[in-house]
Amino acid sequence: MKNPITSFLNQLRAFALTDPTRDWIALLTLATIAIIGIVTWNAWVFDTVASGGTLGAAASSTPPSFTQASLDSVRTVFEARAAEEAKYVSGTYKFNDPSQ
């Protein structure tokens, strides 16, 4: 038993008359419509964004997701790193440069 879709497509092909001019005109018409649609969409999006609008739902403002304790811990880490760097600069730590 043959696949009904394949047999239907074969039957359509048998009745189809080839007309290259008609096929090219149809192809170019569809391509032109698609390009006009794409250009129109892009122009609308550009105009919306350039005038300060948003695409989709506007973003809602959320409260900051950090606390003072987390900021203090980060500040402590950077202060410890600065103290270590100062020890290298002041000469407390000796650094042997292997390239010298």
C-alpha cells in the first residue's frame, strides 16, 4: 500500500504544467512581499526604540538584591588585597623575578 501523501503529490505533479515565466514571477512577487514586510517591521521597531518606547512589556523596577553586609565583605577582601600589595611595594615581601 502506497503512502497517501506521496501518491497525492505525484498526482499533483502529473497535472501541473511547467511555466517558468509564471513560476519566476510568483517567486519574485513573494520575495518582494517578504522584503517589504521585513523592511516595514524593522522601520517600525527602529522608530519605536528611537522615540524612547519599549518592545514588549516595560521592565518593572526591582529592589536592589544586595545588602550592606555583602558590600562590607567585598570591601574587606579588597582592603586585604591592598595590604598585601603594599607589603610587596614597601619591601616587606621579597619577590624574586625569574626573568632577571
